[in-house]
Amino acid sequence: MNKLLAALITGFFAVGVFAQAAAPAAPATPAAPAQAQKAETKMERKAEHKAARKGERKAAPAKKAERKGEAKK
């Protein structure tokens, strides 16, 4: 019985090793055109948003000074 059990365990181990070695690695597939376009538009929107926020920060002191001038009048 011990020999049978040892043979079965060894067999399962050998089959597992063989299955791993026989399976070819899947080649990397390039991104689909729709996904690539979606990523580009997302990056463009991020860049536009960042530029807009940067412009708002630069304009903030001028708006603040304008409001102070209106308050004094």
C-alpha cells in the first residue's frame, strides 16, 4: 500500500511538472485601438484640467486685488 501511495504521489508530481513545462507563455497583446484612444483622451483631459487650474491660481491674486478695489469705492 505504501508503494502504491508513493507511486501515485510521484505520478501526480510528475504530471504537474510536465504540464507547467508544456504550457507555452502567452504573448503580450498590444492595447486595442479603442483602449489606446481612450487613454489618450483621458491624458489630454488631465492636461487641460491641470492647465486650467494653473491659470486659476495665477489669476487669483488679480481677482483678489480687484475685489479689494471695489470694496474701497
